[in-house]
Amino acid sequence: MRAVSADELAPSTEAWPVQATGLRVKAGSRLAVDGLDLTLGPGVHGLLGPNGAGKTTLMRALATVVRPEDGRLRLLGRDVRQRKTLRTLRSRLGYLPQQFGFYPKFTVRDYVEYMAWLREVPTTAVPAATQRAIDRVGLTGRADSRLRSLSGGMLRRAGIAQAIVNEPELLLLDEPTVGLDPGQRVEFRELLRDLGDGSCVLVSTHLVEDVVAACTNVLLLDEGRLVFRGLPGELARLGASDGVGDSAAERGYSVLLREHRSAA
Amino acid sequence: MTAHISAAVLRAYATGELGADDAMAWPVEAHLEACPQCQERLADEVPGPVRDMVAEARLAVLAQARNGPPPVRRRRLRRLSHRWASWSVLPWALVTLLAVAAAFLLDETFAARSSVVLMLAPVAPLGGLAVAWSRRSDPAWETVSGTARAGLELLLRRTVVVLVVVLPLLAAVGWRLGTNPALWLLPCLAFTAAALLLGGLIGMSRAAALLGGGWMLAVALPTLIADRQPVLVQPQSLPGWAVAAVALALLTLLRAGDHRHHTSWK
């Protein structure tokens, strides 16, 4: 006989990996996310928005790097303000920041291993998890090259590898397709679909076609608020006859932004 | 383990008469997975084309093993060094070395004047702490600061690295000058703990600048200009330093959560 802790009885999978109500997050002295209500289920969610819409600040808050100013934020069923559960919560997150800094002297393997250790992957599982993450982003041949010798696109992929090394249940990718060539972007979309199979993936980007091609869900953020939420197809439908842009989805995006701004 | 598979059933399985969706196939497969004897019997039963295919696959696997990338060597030392070292500290270590060496030369040349080394000792680790835990000097701070181990655990590792640089240096200099070791050690540790505590609230770099600047302006400069040892670095003030160091260290542990967020990296 033994005592069962409340933690063990808590449901292991949450209906909503991300649950935010009235979320306010500051970037410097400005409220970049201002009263955001958001629930995200499993799947790949594309986060669109113009520059300065608060995408990166929202990502930082979801990655638990920045503490929200106000409002409620529950990730994987845990409140981010709860200090006791923050550590276990963080070991289930994966995050690729927009300004992805790295140690130039590390090799890809060093870097991914170091991040796996920081994310508390069990010590014995670190080498295999590292190899798997590197293989998944297609850097197998360059695993032992130093980071400073890699091109921009390869660096991004190394960044994605470190974010998925712990098989996160909530994966946050901030501008992951910057610097990838067209072929790599197609491969990356496939990886995204694969990742979104069991976990919740939030991809922030300003490339509308990435969202349409790889996401199950589109979110549009403007001035710190959620403006639109729907399927990629809806975006294309909105842009079928109106708006500016090269593709239907891009036109739909511009229509939505214009409507929101004229209403405000 | 169940009894071995009968010859008739095995033949049916080998030739494909016993389909994969046949319920009878399940116990056969479960048994085959664990029984080398039946695996061998199955090998004799399978028709020629299947045998050729398996042989071909085996050759391909062996070729891959021969020509593919070699397995990664064990890298325990390398891994250990990455987990402990913070490379951004290196330039700072050089500056500290030079400052302590200069202070030592001054003290040795002007033995009668108040000790510069003792004035430098409390603030010697602060520069390192500011560099080891800062947005500006750690390029990967944003990736690191959202991970499970980020926080006081990682900060303490980096603090240990800084102290491993500073303390032997001060020890060597103090020994050459014949100073009481507690006179430089306790203030040094107390200031380190104070920086860790304050750093959680306002950011490590800011805390280090505030404490270092404060000490320099309020104590070190007046002392060196007026040339008298202040009561702060006399043996009678040692219990005070000890109490301060322990109290600040305990408070730092209590406020460990402060280092989990980005404010600590300012």
C-alpha cells in the first residue's frame, strides 16, 4: 500500500493544451498582448499577424519565459504561476525563439544534447533522442559540424531539432521557416504535420502560404487581440474575390485585417 | 511459453494460407517472436521467392552497417564540460586576473598602506556573475531560460564556475601577502549571495553593477584615498560577514523561483 499523490491522479492529457483567458503580457513597458482569450487543442495552429501584433510576446508567455501581467494561463493543465509544477511543465514544452541564439563553438550534436539535458530528458535517453531529432530535421550529415559553419537555413533546422528533442506535448515555433529554401520548407511542412499528430504545435509566421499548407487551424492576431480563428480554407474563401495579395489565402488575410481595423 | 507450433499450421502460415487477419495467426506470431526453434523451422518452410527476398534484405542491412555513418563515440567528458562551462565568462576571467595581479603588486610595493586586494575581494566575482547570466553575453538566453533546468540550478552551476576562477586567485595572492583568509573569503561569498538574491528581483547584471558600484564608491574609494583600514575589513567584523553570508544564501534559496523568468537575465 502507498499513498497516491494528487499529481498522479491528475489527468495526463488535457482537453486543451493551451487555455488562456484575459491574458495580458508586457513587452518592455507596452502591453503587447492585451486581453487575449485562446484555447488550443492538439494539431498544428498557425499564428498570423502583422509586425508588432504581439506574436512573439505571446510565444514568450506560452514558453513561460515571460510572466503574464494579468489573466489566466494554463498550459497542459498546469497554471504557469504555480511555482511547484513549473519545472515539470517546462520539461514537456519545446520552444524555438525568433531570435535564435546559439553557441558558435558547439556542434549540432553538442547543442541538441545540451538542450535535451536542460529539458530534463532522462540521461540514458539523451544520445538517442538527440540523434532522432537531428535525423528528423534532416541534419544527419552535418551533426558534427560546428554551428558557426552552418548556413542560415541549417541553423534554423538545428533550432527546430533542439525544440523537438524532448518530444514536447506543446511545441512553440517562432518564425521557423525564415531562411529555409523552398525544398526545405516543403519538408518542414511534412515534419509539422507529423508533429501535430499527437501534440499541440503553435507556429508563428508571416508567410500565409506556410499556414495554409501545413496547419489545421489559423489564428490571426492584431494589436494583442485575437481577430480571427478558423480553418485555412476559410481564409482562402474570404480572399476569393477581394483583398490584396498573390494567393487567395493572402487576400483573405488582408481582408480580415482591413475589416478588423476599420471596425476598431 | 506455449507448445511449439504444429507442422501443418506452420506450413499454412509460411505459404500465406493463414492470413494476417486470421485469428489463428496471432498466437503463431506471438510464439514465433520468442522461439528460435520454430523460427528455424519456419525458415525451412517458406517458399523460394520469400527466402530470396529475406536474403537480399539481410545483405542490404549488412552493407548499410558497413558503409553507413560510424556510431557516435562516447562523449562523457565533452558533455560534462558543456554542462558546467559558460564560455562567455572567459574574457571576464582575464580581466579579473589582471585586476587582482595589479592589486597584489600595489599591496606588495606599498605594504604600509591599506590593502587594495581586500578592497577588491568582495566585488571580484560580480563581473563574472553579470556576464554568466545576462541577455547580452549569453546568446542562447531565450532558448535556455524556458527550460526545466533554467533557474537557480543552472545559475548556481555558473556561479561555481566563477568562484572556481576567483577563489584560487585570491587565495594565492592572500597567501603571498600573509592576509587572514577569512578577511577576503567571507566578504567575497557574502557579496556573491547578495548578488544572487538581488539578481532574482532586478536582474543579475543590474544587481552586480549596483553592488559592485556601491561597494567601490562607498567603501573602497574613501578607504584608498584616506589610507586607513575601515572597520569592515578588520578581524572583529568577521562574525558579521559570516552571518550576512549565511543569511543571504538562505534567502537566495528561499527566493529560488525568481530566477525562472526573464527578469533575472536583465
